[in-house]
Amino acid sequence: MSVNMINLIKFNPGCPLKIQEKWINLCLESESKEKAWIKELRSTGVAAAHPDDGWVNREKNEIYLAYPQFNDGLTIGSKIALGWPDKYRIVKVVGYRPGLFLNYWQFKESK
């Protein structure tokens, strides 16, 4: 969430100003942490990051990049971070299968 997006936040009428400020600061801190994490990942050669959520099929070891935190372009051999700054794992792309709109990227655990 950028500073410009802060203006779009709407709180319930009567919500104390201290609570509003706390939530806004929490959002800004979280965004700053995520930006630093992305910068670190990119510096180590990670090509994309995505939450480790329902779009990750852990049985088939594949992911559909529905809403990546970033995607610099994937190819076979690329690394993907699955999770969030405070808990994530790195996987390596080993294949793909075409989907209707996007590819399903197949992966294996990476060290």
C-alpha cells in the first residue's frame, strides 16, 4: 500500500483517531518490510514471489501465479519465493503446463 493509497482507507464513523493511526502505520511498516524483502530476493536471483496459499498445489508441486508479490519472468530453473517476508521457502521451477490464461509452474524444493 503506497502513501497515496492511505487516502482511500475508510474507517467506521466513531473509530478513534489512535486506532486509525495505528492501522495506517501498521500498513506502512508492512509495505516497507515487503519492499525490503523483495529487494533482497531479487539480489539473490529469485525471479518471483507469491503467497504460499491456495494457488500453490503442494501435492502436484505447482503454482499458478494468481497475484505475485513480484514476477520478473519465469523460465525453467528460475527460483520462486513462496510465502511472506516473515516465513517463506524457495522453490525451483522444473517445468510448466499451459493454463487457460497463465501457466502452471511446476517446482521442486530448492536449497
